[in-house]
Amino acid sequence: MTLITCSLSLSLLVLTALLQTLGDFRTNEAIVPALAGAILMIQRSAGIAILPARGDRSGLLEASGSIALATVAGSVWLAIDPPASPAAFAAALVLSWPGLVDGINAFADKVFHRAAAGAGARDLAPGAFPVIARARHILIDKTAIMSGPDLMVSNVMAFDNEPRTLLAVAASAEAHATHPIAHALRQLAVQWRVALRPPDRYDPAPGLGAVALLGGQTVVLGSTDLLKRLKIDSFTADAIARSLESDGKTVLRVAVGGRVVGVLGLEGTLRPDAGVAGRALRNEGLEPWFHTSDSQKTREALAKMLGMNAPDAPKPGETAQEASLRLFAPGTCLRLSLSDDRRALELFEATPSAPDRMDGDRPIAVSDTQDIGAFPALKALASRRDLLALRARQTLVTLWTGCGLLGAAGALPLLSAPVLFGAAIAILLIFARISVTGTLPVRP
């Protein structure tokens, strides 16, 4: 828009020079296009200072309409009353010129960023609001709704040996692993004073479990899918596991030497406000889905507790990002996860990462871990923000068009442009105040 305004102002200066060379126009008539160019540049500079253009809307369509209106007005007056033609052309152009249209979205973002911060969301990426507004689903990773990073071993069920022996085998196999399950096994081993020895070999199977070599024997820990892949019969373990999984627990089958020797059940503490957040997201038009690599029965049990949907079984080792891309159409899904440092909740747009990006995915919004309620509020704000931008744009374009027509008819003088500019700013401020006031409570 700035480039178009500069080019148009330069053209008006050239037009002024041409008119001054013609004998049919007096000096005060000939300099009107130059005055119009000066007003356009002054208003454009003021507009950039007040509503910085972001570049996501060029305003080319509205500018083309303004130029067409001015050209028609100038041509009509040239046929009726040639000396009045420059004034009609200039008035129609300046009064209908959409000098603020490409800054409306940025202005709306600025207003709603403050409201989002009050609701607990921060570090919003440019263009985050339109992405959030058009989303219809949100895939919530299990880590985002746990009250802490730690799991706890709740069940140690040995078939042949005592529970201490089963725990010793499982914790030793996971002696060097860093995932939460391994940490929970080692923590219980310390509490039970069970001695551990590191495995001779450790081969993780992401999303399924792990295979280790311990004392010359192969130890398998994981899901029934891993045992089936290794052709190990897990019928008895599965029967026991189903009762644990119906309580929402993570279940590990443990096999030694090709034979299942026991079952381990683990559980974490869910956030007390996770279910409330799920219902709030649904009320704002975001369907919440629960992502975890646990068994289907565990997923369904946890999703039922939280009032969320349980998607189809994920592929082995499938991440939340991969699941969101597989399950939902592009541009319709968001993803909520716990940050790597476990200090924040991060909201992502579910889109494939560009192959040339070195920084990986970047979140479009962040909140503190206790502020999961910030994301339903963010969805509400995004919807209101889009409505504000749309209605403000429609209102201003209508106002500019009407004033341009009055200028073309000679009913509104060129020098009323500053008043029109001030009225446009006032309209935006009124829209913003109405849109934000009373929408969300601000955190203390």
C-alpha cells in the first residue's frame, strides 16, 4: 500500500505539471492534484505510525476501486465542467483511499494480544489468531495434562517369581534409559532396595517398548504389539492387562527368554483442571482429542475421564505432530504439548515442517503449565479478533466509498480528508473496545 500511495502521489505531481501547462485550467485548479498527493502521503505516514502494516493484506483491491472511482468522476466532470474536473478527481481519490486497510489486522492483533496475556497466553506468533480461529480440532498430548513429569509404578504382578525379582529384571533392563517409565522403575527399585545391573545391550522400540540383553537372556518390556512382533505368547498377560488399562494405567508386559513372566502397571496424576479445559475448548468450537502411545483401552479410559475424544490407534512411535497430520486436514487442527524443559505448555499449528528449517517447529502460543485454561480463552479471543477485523474493514471501506462518492459529486471537499482519517481511527478504537471489553476475566 505504501508503494502504491507513493506511486500515485508522484503521478498526481506529474498531472499537476501537465495541467499547469494547459491554458484551460487556472493555477488554483491545476494544483489540486498535487495537494491531493501531499494529503495522501501525510495520511499514509500517520497511518503507518498508528497502524503499522503487517503485509498480510495489501489493500490492492480497495486501492484499485478508489482509483477507478476517481477516474470515472474526473472523466464525467471533464465532460460537464472541465475546470471542476481536477477537484472532483482529487476529492474522490483521497476521500475513498484505503490508506489504513493493510494495518487493520495488525491493529486487531495488538489489541487482542493484551487480552490474551491477561488470560495467561504469551509469546503469540505473528498471524497466530487467524490460525487459531479457523482450527476445528486440538490434539492434546498426554504430557500436557499430567500434573507432573513423573509416573509411578502401581502394580507389580509376577507370574512365577516374587515381585522383587520381576522389578529387578525390568528396572535393570531400563537402567540406562531416560524416559519416564524407566525413571519410575528405577525409583521403585531404590525404594524396595533392589540391586540393579546394567544390560549388555538395549534396543528401544519407540511406541512399543524395548528389548534388552541381560545376563545372557533376552528381556522384552512393552506392549502386546511388541510381543506379537517377536512371536511371544501374551494371552495371560493381556487378560490381566485389560483390567489395569480400563483404569487408565500404562501397562508393560515383561518377557524373559521368550516367555511372559509378569505385568507392570504405571500411572500418573492427571491435572485436576484438564477435564474442565476440555469442555471449555469444546464450548469454543475446538474438538479436543487425546494423544498417547498407550493401548487403545488405556486411551479410551483416559479420554473418558477427561471428556475428550480418543483417536484411532497411533502408529508405532508416532508423535503427536505426526498423528495430527495423519488424522486431520491441513489448517484444521492445533496441537498442545509440554515444552522440552517441562516449564510451559506450547500450542502448535499442525502443519508439516519445512525441510529447510533448522529451528524445528515453533509454537504459536505459550502459557505457564498451570494455565491450561488460557487456550480455550485464546480460541474465544481469536474468533472475536477475526470478527473485529472483518467488520472494521467492511465499515471503513463502506465509509471511504460513501465519502468518495460525495467528493466526486462535489458535496464533500478535498480538505475534509483529515476529518475522515480521524473518524476512521476513532471507529477502529470503538470496535476494539467493544470487542474486548467484558469478553474475558483478567488474571490477578
